[in-house]
Amino acid sequence: MNYWLMKSEPSTFSIQMLKEKKNRQESWDGVRNYQARNFMRDEMKRGDLALFYHSSCKEIGVVGIVEIVKESHPDKTALDENSAYFDPKATKDNPIWFMVDVAFREEFPQIISLAEIKKHEELSEMPLLQRGQRLSIQKVTKREFSFIKKLASLKQ
DNA sequence: GCCAACGTTGGC
DNA sequence: GCCAACGTTGGC
């Protein structure tokens, strides 16, 4: 089982939006970076857990946990001319872009902010904190995942 | 809004 | 295959 961090701009898709969906599930569409795509296509498995990270917003940080409930399948927004994520190079036979489906598992009582993550030596090797790192999907160790989950529970 | 750091594109 | 130009990301 693997652990992940998945970034989203909350103005586009937030954990509240996921939580308010009827089945509390959503396809993680719109990823247009090959490395992030490869993680989804090749490595993400059903049952994996991911930290939900809000980026480019007022309160930056980890806001909760989601579970991968459906493994890689083609991202249809790449074929949709009306989508902001349309890619003219994608075809039905060669979709290029893939996505997984996630399900809401937990919303932290308080955000674990980027500033706080930076304070803990135990989290200092997270890709998130490495210079120039901007991948929207990143690997997280079990230790890091548990540490952040514990930080969140301590704030209750 | 700024800007550093990346990733992608396209001419050669 | 190189690499300059350009576009994007994302924290501040």
C-alpha cells in the first residue's frame, strides 16, 4: 500500500466540494503532467490513501484524507473540446491522460498548514518541501502520512 | 503582482 | 538532440 499527496486549488476543487458530493467520490481529472500521470496510471492502487492538499489559496496545507477507490482510467476531459483540460493530441485509442477516482475519508478539524509542515524535522524530506518541487501528485512515506495524521488529531 | 523554478515546444 | 523562448506552478 502506498501513500500520496494530491494537490488541488480549492477554487477549482476543494475537500468541501468532495465531501458535499452525493457519493463523496470524484475523478481526479485535469492532470496534465507526465510524471503525475505516471503515478496515477502505474502506481496508485485501490485502497491507497492520499493527503488532500490545498494550494494557491489563502490557507495552504493538508486539509484531509482521501482513498483511491478506482484505479487508472482515461481522463475524458482530454477529449472534450469544451473542457479547459482538452488536449488535441489525445484520442480514444491513445487517451494520453489518465486519472483515478478518490473517495472522501476524513477532513481535518484544522488545516495542517505548509508553515507547520516546515517546522517538523520528521517531515523535512517530503517532496512538497524540496526546492522547485511542483508536482501535483507526490509520494509520501507511511511515516510522514502518519505524522501528519497525528498532528491533525492533536488539534481536535 | 512578483518571480524562481520547472516543463514543454519548436526551430535548427 | 540542443536549447532558447515561452507557459505554468505556486509560495510569498
